[in-house]
Amino acid sequence: QGYLSNIEQKNPSLNALTEVYAEEALAQAKEVQEKINQGKAGRLAGMVVTIKDVFCHKDHSLQSGSKILEGFKSQFTATPIQRMLEEDAIIIGRNNCDEFAMGSSNENSYFGPVKNEAGENKVPGGSSGGSAVAVQSDMCLVSMGSDTGGSVRQPAAFCGVIGFKPSYGRISRHGLTAYASSFDCVGILSKSVDDAALVLEVVSGADEYDHTASQSKVPAFSKAPEWSEKFKVVSFDNINSHEAIDPQIKSAVDQVFAKVESEGNTVNRMDFNFLKYVLPTYYILTTAEASANLSRFDGVKYGYRSQNARDLESMYKKSRSEGFGEEVIKRILLGTYVLSEGFYDAYYTKAQKVRRLIRDEMKQLFADNDFIIMPTTPTPAFDLNSHDRDPLQMYLEDIFTVQASLAGMPAISIPCGTDKDGMPIGIQVICNSFEEEKLLSFSKYLQ
Ligand code: GLN
């Protein structure tokens, strides 16, 4: 009821939730209370969560922030969401997000932009902007998002909450709307590392419906102790002195390195040799995958169908043209272009090769270092509508988050103070694949 009253008060202006399941959540809460009374409560009993509008949730609407899924209801529940329900999490609502998780400001939603509670007229980041704001403004305790190239970490940084992206394959993607399948990760937004660890423990692990989900044993993440050993971290000079970095972000990061060094740990300073290739590689590969994934939305199988069609061909075309927003159309066109005959090798194949080089370079780094620390974003939250006419400026916002995504490695954004206007700053830590336990321990030390 507390969360519901926060939602009632704040959601009309923040627009973080597109649907609230008030009655259902209260009924669920009653059931959970019964179970608690009988000593049969699940591991998430009492945890009130919201889920990004990209997860299937049986008999509930799913629109992925798009008009094209208008009227669509899920026939099953996504594996990670199902696992949370089985442990007595209470789902209180569905989060607004950028259409098909494409965006860095949550301004690409069919349901309108989400507002950042920390600053009037500031974006919350994206694409899981609704999830970040729901946690920030106490509309829930934890929110489930998705992170393809930063969509959990970047809004977490902008809103002053924790955003955790696990290794690719740690959490099943069954029931998660596909954007770029070789990048997509389910991610967690929370206020404490402990909550993120517990949820990760519940939702991770093999799934017969997703064979890219790892079979490896799920460690007891919730028991990960605070890091106490000496460690070696990488600091990238060309990232910390990047021309796009706001000086306040730089000084927040410098302070973290100063603390780490003063406590007797090793900071290895170097350049990240592939920095200038990360965004082009990410945007070539993700648009290619998106153009294939989104071909299923044809006006026939799901949601919206144009009423203006004359024949089958124009029904497909008009349904897609009317149903998808501008950014999604742009990416489908870009992806179709880089996959087209004659350009495929020059763009798609080349980008795949660069992706491998980036991953190898990162693996190499972790042979001799424990963590990489760097800013989550070049700037604090920017003004609404400020990047409207400049897609490249918008894509530049992802420059520090796509690196871990290209490498499939786990990464977390942790709140690290505020700028002079009180807007949150986030610091990012990356570690080697499937070392989430280590990353969570270290996050407790840094938090
Ligand atoms: N902002 C990035 C993009 O638009 C990341 C999105 C995401 O992680 N889903 O692709």
C-alpha cells in the first residue's frame, strides 16, 4: 500500500509506469503474508518489484514501449520473472521504456518520456528509464530491466540507483523481447547491492527454453562477502580524459582511484586501444540483429494492424510504418543496409571481427587485473529534448557502457555522489565473464 500511494502521488508526473497492478499486487501481498505466517515464505517474500515493458508476463499486456504491440497479451511468463514469482516477489506494475529498448533517454517511448525525479526537465536515461525512476522514487524496491548496451547501467547512473548487468548468458532471455540477441541481458535495478545479489541468485541459471543460458552452477550470490583482499584495477587514461567527459564525472572517478590507491591497491593505468571502435561496432551489430528480430512484427501475428491497407503487401508495410516509431525505423533501415548483399562483409563481418578483438583484449586485461573501473556515463543526466536532432550525440552517451556488452562481461553502475546541481553520478565496475560473485563483493566494498 505504501508503494501504491507513492505511485499514485508521483507517477502522473514521472511517467515511470505504464500500468499498475494495484488489486493484483494487494492480493499477492495477502497470499505472501499467509505464507510468511505459515513459515513457508519464498526468498523474495515482501520484495515489491516492477518489470520493464519488455518481459512477457502471462495474461498481461506487453508493448515494449511501442504502438505496434497495442492490444498484445503474453501467453506465458518470462523465465526470470517466473522465478521471482515462485520466490514470492510481488509485481506491482510495468515500466515505461524506450521503444524496443532502443534509446538512452527514455524519450523514444510510445507512452511519452519518463522524468528523472532528481531534476526537473532531466532525462532518466534509457532504455530502462522507467525502471530506474521507479526504484529512485520508491514506487517499488527492485525493478527488472534489460541491458543490451547500457540500458540498465546508464539510467541507474542518471537516477542514483544501482544497475547490474550480468554476464551474457547468466540469466535466461526466454520471454524477453529481443532487440539484439547476442547482446541482450536481463538486468537488475535496486538500491542495495544485497538486493541485486539476491535477485540475481534467484533468476540465474540454465533454462530449457534458452540454450544460450549458461548451464554452469549458480553461486550463492546473496552470500558474497564484502571484498577485503588487495586487488589490481585498470584505469583507462583515454577514457578518463575523453573529450566528452564532464569534469565533475572525472573528479568523482579520480576520487575513487585515489581511495583505492591510498588503501594499498594497485592501479594499472593504460589506454583502451579499441575505444574509438566500440560505438561503431556496437551500432552496426545491434542494428543488424534488430532488423532481423523485428521482422516478426508484420501486422499479422501481434498487436497493431493498419486499417488503411489495400492488399497483403501494403498491410505489412503500413502496419510497420504506422506501428514503429522513428528511432526503431531508423535502426531497422540501418541494420538492413549493413546486412545487404555487397555491404555485408564491409560492415557486418568486419564488425564481428572487431567485436572478437575487443573481447580478446578485455580477456587479456583480466589475466592480470581484477577489475576495470570507469565512469558509467560521460555526463550526468542531460535535459529533456536536448539531443532531439542529433542521433550521434545520443549514441555517444553509450560510449562507456557498450564495451562490457561487446565483451559479454558483467558490469555494475554504483552511485558515486552528485554534481553541483544535485544530479547523480555513477561509477562503473567491469570484471571477467561469470565472475559476478567477485563483482558483487567488490561493489559492497565500493558502495
Ligand atoms: N542506448 C543503447 C541503444 O540504444 C543501449 C540500449 C540498451 O541497452 N537496450 O542501443
